Amino acid sequence: MLKIRDLVKVYPGPVAALQGINLDVTSGMFGLLGPNGAGKTTLMRIIAGLLEPTSGSASFAGADIVADPRAVWAQLGYLPQDFGFPPHMTGETVLRYLLKLKGVESSAGNKELVAQLLERVNLAHAAKRRIKGYSGGMRQRLGIAQALAGEPKLIIVDEPTAGLDPEERLRFYRLLAELAENRTVLLSTHIVEDVSVLCPRFAVIAAGRLVTQTTPAEARAAIAGTIYEGAVAAEDLAEFEIRWRVTQAILVEGRNRVRVHVADGVAPAGFEPSEATLEDAYLVLMRAAAQQREGVA
């Protein structure tokens, strides 16, 4: 189990990136959902033993990450948000080099291990292709291949689907779901769909604070019966958003289809009840968290 207690990180300035985070993460897939700048990457780097917190503790399977980061490195696979590969090298060469840097050795030889890892992430066919010819999804799968080396019990992936096209994203979802069957996978993302598809449990973080820890079903149930949908003319949308709590406004056949959260049940004229989505729930939570911060301030 990954245990995080009262974790605080303050950067010079001062900037409070994390403000007392408490989390328990068990085996399987766990999502950390929040906007860019919420503190997710700071938290991932602390859990990976790459950044020292200002205060608080973090441990995995009994190993104290803060006191002795090396104790968790042998159990860790990490795919950071910005993971660059030398474009002139082949996937096979890059992976062999990364295994050497990580100190991973296979009894069958690292050449065989590289072949197995590339096969596992469906990149065997591109082993000898230069990285500059890889798509975004292929680069992410290569990043997962290096994270898998050594059969880690904890895998951290930070914004892994950002920038992927829909087909590549689905392929990556399947790979992550497979990895989570026998280990802990911590998925940090600002994309609600990532959590909806992959995560039985997730936490929401905003401005360095934990907003909630829940499940997709519980989050949707919490706002059941409060979401309405209807059409709003383009020229009226700005004023409408001032008066109502809009969770989504998209163009459908040239018209704005708008979803609103109505806690008192009094919906705008012409709006009909609609089933709550996880995106609705997330935006309602984020608005409540912002209001709470403003109240404290």
C-alpha cells in the first residue's frame, strides 16, 4: 500500500504546491485528477523519491520514501510528464540504454529483455525504427516499456494520454489496465475521461489540497437529479454563464447545448433533466473547492 500523510511542499516565494495531502492507495489503478498547476506533478515526484517534501511522510510497502528514496526505487516504474527520447536513436537502442542506467539486468541477457518489453507494449515491429519516426502513442508506450523493467510493484504515470489521438489513447488505456492487474498504478491526469475509463477509485486535487477521494459511481450519484441540459443562443451564452452554474457548453449542429448544475431543482426555462456524468461531478467539485478557498481567504 502507498501511504501519504500530511504531505506539504513549499517552494521559495513562498509557493505552497502541496498543503497537507493524505492518501491511501491500494493495489490496482488509482487516479489523481486535477487541473494543470494543482500540484499533481509535485506529488508524483515526491512519491518517486525525486523531490523532498517540506514536511509529512510517504511510504510504499513499508519503505519510507522520504527518509530513504532508494528503498522504493527498486520497486518503482516511473513515466514522467515530459519524457524525452533522442530522436536519432532506435527504440531498441534507447531502451537498452535506459535499462543500463536503471541497473536492470536479466539472467537471459538484456537484449532478450529489451525484446520482451517491446513485445509487451506492442512495439516489436518498430524496434529498429528511429524515435523521430514514432507517433506520440508509440513514444508513450516506449516510456511504459522502460517503466516496466524490473517488474516494479508501483508504477507512476504523469499525464500519459495528453496529446494522443483517440485511437492511440484507447490503445494506451488497454495497456495501463493490463498493468494494473497485479500492481499499484498511480495515474495523474487532468483528463476526466482517463479516470472514467480506467480508475475504480480516484482523488481530486486543486491548489495543492485534496478535494475528495471517491469512485466514479459515487461522484455521479452525489449530484444525481441536479443536472439539466438545454439550448442557449450564442449571443446569450455569456450572460447565461453568469446566472447559472454551467458544467459544459458545446456546439451541436450549430447550436450551444448547455449543461447546468441546479442544486435547488429550479432549472432554466426549456431545460430538461439529464443523467450526471463524471465531468459534471468533477466541475461541481472544483467549483465548490474554489468557493471554499475564497471563503477562507
